Amino acid sequence: MTYADRMTEDQSDQGTVIYVRGDVDLDSHLEVEHAIIAAIETGADPVVVDLSEVPFLDSSGVRALLQARTVALRQEVRLVVRDPQPIVAQVLRLTNVAPLFGLPTG
């Protein structure tokens, strides 16, 4: 799956939404990380990462989100994750990063 197949971006005056599709794992995490950081660096606020079409996210995917969050904090941009599938939400909760992205902990 290529970048164009994996992610789309929707920009408006109310921020940017990045729609991610497919697994976010060792093979794809850098693509996802770079796309989120590129959106952050445009100054869009907030940057929303939609994970509704991500069936699996491993520790490298969590790392990609945390790396992007570091850039967002530096740029003073809000980074939000929305609509994770149940297993992805569980990974984010178990790794204690869910609240960092505006997700519930329970």
C-alpha cells in the first residue's frame, strides 16, 4: 500500500484531518509520522488524526503518534486522535497515551 492509498488529508480553516487507512506498524509508521508532522508544520490547528479505518496499531505506531505530538507541542498546535477502532483504542489506553490525544482512558 502506498502513501496515497494509506492516507488522505482534508484541510479547512478549522484545521486539518488526516484519514489513515490500514495497519500502522513497523512497515508503515514512518509514512504516518511524516504525514502528521507535515500537516503540523503547515500551521494548521488542530491537526486531527482519524483512525477509524486502522484495524491494527503496534508500538511503532504509538511511537509515530508520540513523535508527532512532540512536534505539535513545539509548534503549539493541538494534535487530536479520533475514532480509533476498539483494538486500537485499547493499545492507546494500555500504553497510557490515550489522554495525550484527547481520548478517554476507560
